[in-house]
Amino acid sequence: MEQFMQKVRAYAAASGVEPTTIVQRAAKVSGAAWSRWDVGSSSPTLATADKILKYIAENPVVDADADAQPLKAVG
């Protein structure tokens, strides 16, 4: 679970948005879901985690300072 959370955090930071934005865009879940996952009061389902990881894989972060080259995926 921590590896998944770190991957989302890293992707969000590289994208310049909050992790809540990533989970909303990727899995269409409430931004509050991230907060619950972050404090350990709940966890994403495997289907939700898969949607988020798929979104991250399909939407690489582009480094504007590096001639529009996608950044290497984290993890």
C-alpha cells in the first residue's frame, strides 16, 4: 500500500497537483478518499488502485524544460 501511495504522491508532485486531484481524475472517486487512504482509515479497492496506476502509466508527466520529453515513471 505504501508503495502505491508513494507512486501517486510522486506523480502528483511531478504534475504540480495534489494527490487528491490525481485520484479524482483517474478513478472518479472523491478527493476525500485520498485523505482516508493517507491516514490509514480506509484503502482503495484493487480496481480503484489499478485505474489510478493505469492513468499514471498512460499520462506521463512532460518536463517543459527538456524539449517536451516525458519524465521517467516513478517505481
